[in-house]
Amino acid sequence: MKALAPGDLIIMPAADRLARDPIDLVVLAREMQQAGAALRSLAEPYIDTAGDFA
């Protein structure tokens, strides 16, 4: 997490490869967002914090 920089994109194969449970995933995604990085899952297309939803 310390190495994350604004604009980084973390691509995970599936949510269970990064987090143990949904709460853990939310906490990690929030920490990545605060670092300016985005998160994307290959197995769950609805997990994508890099998309432009505006």
C-alpha cells in the first residue's frame, strides 16, 4: 500500500484473491482510493473504481 501512487491501477483476478471478506475489500479499496489508485476485478466487472461514473 505504501508504494501506491496517484494514477496506479490494481488489477485483481477475483475479489477473494485480495480480501478475506467484503468488509476487508471495502477497507482496502478505500485505502487505495485515498492513495489515488484504482481497483479493478477481472472476475467481477462490477468491482471497478477506475471507471468514469459521472
